[in-house]
Amino acid sequence: MSNYYHKFGEKDIFYNQIKAHPQNEFFIFDCKVYHNKKMAESGAFTGSVLAVSSGFTSLFEMNVDRHPGKTGMIYPYIVKTSDKVSFKNISDQSWQLDYNYGANITGSYPMSASLSREFFASGLTGSSNYTGSALKNTFNYYKIMSPHFAYTGSITLGSDGKRHVMSKGSQRSCLVAIPSIFYGSSIQKGTIDLKFYITGTLVGQLKDERKNGELIQIGPEGSTGSGSVAGVALYNEGFLYLSGAWGLNSNNIAFDEAPILDKPKWIYFGAGISPINSADPPCHGSASFANLSSASFELNFSGTSFVPNITMMAHAKRGELNHSNNFTYIKFNQTSSLLPKSGSYQWIENNLQIKNVVSSAYEDPTGSFEKTTYITKIGIYDDNKNLIGIASTSKPIKKTLNRGLTFKLKLDI
């Protein structure tokens, strides 16, 4: 092993970004959500290694397989001081009245994210409906993409099979929220695919074929509502608004939002998902959802993520990096010469013979001696010479005095 420090030049470092489209698949059945067909993995101390339910992703993967009673759960905390730093969920009033100076303001792990949903029986506008009414300006902003985004005056196919001019503030609908951790900066246009199943049979399918946010029913072919727009997608905000109120088949099901048995409709898509702005698990406190076993739902889409990337050129120039402090660099069985000779007036370091690794067609004599090393690792250091990264080669790279090498290193931030 040998330590050589070389500084990257101006033309040795390149900053780029990778545009990726991660795919996501959510399946909702019997009040359970499954993400990319992954099941919750049981641990030695907890029912879930990441301490989150199926269909949820752990944001920081804290408290991995920790026993709540024996080892305790780790948690974030902030000491109350005059700088007024606190958690976002702690109000100013609570910070003033509930905590003394020097006290710990604590949070909890794990933090998780998954799909959430809210049903609007009487439209997005309401005295306590802040989620729906807050999207009014957003819907109107996207009217240039499609008239179906209009908050008022949008045309919708009704349950009677006729088209009506409706207002999102008054029509029955549902809103499916997708956290940004699943799609990045925006949902990729043209990748949204919603499927509605009854007893395992596909009764409806929506896609944004026109890539303008319209969720058009494309299947089954010839079904009621085929070709109609059942909702819109807010790509940048991560919301799916569904207002299709036509029956997808003749079955009657006890959806939690329906006062009586009702036919499967797009407004019931995702029934059983946790409500928006709620940490409760799906179907929490709902008796009718517990019997929602004949309906299942599937949501597929791709996100758009930009990953910062650094490309670094590490040079091993000719005539450099051809010495090593590794004991394999010197000839074997020279241990008696390792210690220097010293006396009252002298200190002499013994010359050790370097191992000749030059190949030859004959066992004796060997080939002409040439200093040779093998590079296996490249360390990346900051300005203070702190090691911040290590690049390993797939196999040792031979380096001779007359050979110059350049290693191309890539690092995703």
C-alpha cells in the first residue's frame, strides 16, 4: 500500500445530472397497500424490519428491527433554547407554553410515506375541506392543457349516461395523493395506468394517453364510459382527481363512502387507503371497509428524478506511482535485513531487494527488472485530507514506469 496525493485539475471534474424514470406499482386489496409487490419483512424483534406497514416506505430507515421494550426506539430531539428552533409540527403556542428552556422537544421514528386518499361526498368546496378547496387555483392553472381541469364548467359523464356541465366544488369525487418520494420532481406524462377489479375481473382501466392529464377510460373495450374522461392528473403536485360516476358493472358493493350498496365507480377507486393528512392505517375505524374484499385496485406510473452526478478523472502518470510499502513489493525472506544498523555515530538503513515480477519464457534467468505496481483502490480526499470515498477496481491494474493510466470515477450525490 502506498499513499500518493494528487490534486484534481480544472478539467478533471465534470458535474452532470442523470434523468431517471423510476417505475412504481401500487396494488390495493382488502384495506392493504402493496408497493412494487413487496411484503413487509418480519424481523427478530418486530413484525416489520423497517417498522412500517406494507405499502409504506420508511423515509430514513430508523429503528431497523429494534425491540420497543428492550433496546428502546431512537427518536429525534431538539433542546429548547432562545433561538426558537423546533419541529414543524410544534406550534408556536405549544413551544411557548408546553416546554421549559432546556427541555427536550422530541419527535418519533419511523417516518413513512404511502398513498393516501380522500372522498368528497359533496364536492371539493366545504367549510372544513381545506385539502380540496386549496387546489382550486391549481386546477384552473392547468386549464390550458385540457378543459377537464376547469374547476367550474367541466363536462363529465354522469351516472345516467349523459354528459353534464359540473363543478368540482359540488360533484362527488375522490382525490388520490402520491408522495413525492415515489415520483421525484413530477410524474412522467403518459405512464399513469389505473385498473379497477371486481372479484379479480377487470371492469375499468384509465390511462393518460394524450399526456395532457386527462385520465381516459380505455378498457374493457365497449364498456360503459369507454373513451370518457374519468378524472385528471396533476403531474407536478402528485394528485389524481377522479370524478367518473358511471357504473363499471352491475355488481353492488358496500363502499364506505356510499350510503347504500352502489355499483363500482371511479369515485370509489382506492377505497381502503388511509385518508389524506392522517397517520392512521387503511380502514382505521371503518367497519364497512373491513368487508371490502371483492374490489381491488392497481395504480402504475413512472416518476421523473434528476440525480446529480460527478465524474472525476484520476491520473496515474508515467514515472509515478511505481513504489509500494506493501511487504509483497519486496523479495521474500529478507526479514533479517528489515531492521536498520545503528551505533553511536551512525544509522544505516538496509537496502531491500524489490521483487521482480517481469514475466519471462524461462524460469531462470528472469526478465529484465522493471518497477511494477498493481493499483486496486483509489481514495478520494477533501481539502483537509479526510478520506471521503474509495473507488475499487474489479481487478488489480498493472502500472509500470512507462505506462500512464487514467481512472474514470463516477459518484451519484
